[in-house]
Amino acid sequence: MCNSKKKFLKYEFYFLGNKKAVKRKIKNSLAAEVSEKLIRSPNETNESQRRMAKVAERKVTLLEQKVALLEWRAVAAERKAIAEEQLVLLKEKILHQKWRNEIHALQMNKLKFL
């Protein structure tokens, strides 16, 4: 049962005979309760704003970490591509060298037969 209903039942019980007094007391108590809530609300608002700010900071931190991770992955992918390209070039160079060696060996064999 909410606080204002309890107060209403309390006032209704004590002041059954005088309805105007009951209404006045209820109005006053409700007004006091509302003003109390209004006084509390800026603090609660500040707290909720602080909580929202903390959540936003956490989200920003997570996004920054994700960006850093993506940058790191991009650098790693670039390094991998460069390494693969160098490997292909090296294999081509080795194949070319083997081909030249075979050609040279064939030429030497021809000279031996002549």
C-alpha cells in the first residue's frame, strides 16, 4: 500500500465526523509529500544522470577498445599481406633461379656432347 493511501486511511479513521478537516489534512499531507518528492527529485535526477554518464563512459571505452582492436587487426592483416607478397616473390625468384640453373645445366650438357 502506498504511503499516501495509508495517510488517507489514517485521516479517515480519526476524522470521520469532520470531512472538511479530513480533506484539508489529506491535501496538506499530499502537498507535503509532493513537495518532498520535488525536493528529492533533483538529487535523484543527478544520480540517474551520473549513472547514465557512467554507462555512456563505459560504452565509449568499449567502443575505443573495439576501434583499437580493429586497427590492430588491420595492421596485422596488412603485415600478413606484405609477408605473403614477399613469399610469392621469393618463390618466383627461387623458381626463376632453379629454371636458370636447369637451363645452364642443359647448355653445359649440350656443350659436352659437341
